[in-house]
Amino acid sequence: MFYNFKGLKGLLLFMFFNDFQIVLQEVPGEISLCFTISGCPLRCEGCHSPFLWKEGNGQQLTQQIFKNMLYKYYGFATCVVFMGGEWHQKELVENLRCAKTKGYKTCLYTGLDRVDDEVLKHLTWIKTGQWITHRGGLDCKNTNQKFIEVKTNKILNHLFIKN
Ligand code: SF4
């Protein structure tokens, strides 16, 4: 599945986040600042978070708010994770670039199978694939989703599977 969001430009002006958490499991071995972005257009059947479908839910993720978070957790957190946001490519890329400049690793969780190279080149890891209920998530052997180290293109799903 590859969506082209270019046609939506102009409608989706600003990136809003519905939730911010410090997470340990989304990127194995990292303490991550996790921003969940509103306005997901993918509409996966069985979506666990349909409240994220509405654009503009939550708070605008301004550059100032984002930089403050990076500054506040510098030396404690090691990675920044975006749950979605590829539909705001320009802002997403700016934020990823900013996080990398401050020494953070970066990750995107997307429901797409691939994203634009302009986004990919700023990522350390990417989780791809829409939610399919009967296939499950990264902790399921039968999942359609992939957790990939971008530099090597290695699939690292085994890091999520418990014995
Ligand atoms: S990508 Fe995630 S948030 Fe978006 S519709 Fe699918 S399951 Fe829901």
C-alpha cells in the first residue's frame, strides 16, 4: 500500500499530536520520546485508535514545543518515535532532522508499506504495514508488519517476539 498525500496538501496544514509518552518497548534497547500524531488517513479495519483519524485532535506540535521536549529529556532519552505523521511530510522531516541534530536516533511507525525517501533518509528505524487484526502486531510471528533498520534494510521483528 502506497499513499500519495500530495493531493491533500493545503488541507492538512499543521501537525497535531494526540499523545506524548516516554516508551521503552517501541524501539528495543532505546528510551524513546513518542509522539502520536492526529489525522491518520489509513482507516485500517479494527484500528485500535480511531480517535487518531480526526485531523487536528490534541495539541499542535510546534517547533518550540518539540525542541523543548528534546532539550528536557536530553541525556535520558535516546530516540524519538513518531506514531504516524507521514501525511505532514514537511513538518515530519523538519522534526526528524532537528532530533538527529540534537543526537537522538529516530523511528517512524507507519501503516504504509513504504514512505517517501525524503522521510526515510532521516530515520534510524521504521515500522511498516497496516494493522490487520488476524495477523497481529510485531510480537506475532504471522504479522504483515515489519520493523526495519533503515541503514541496513534488516528486518528486526525477532526483537519483539517473546519466547
Ligand atoms: S495506521 Fe494505525 S492509527 Fe492509522 S488507521 Fe491504521 S491502526 Fe489506526
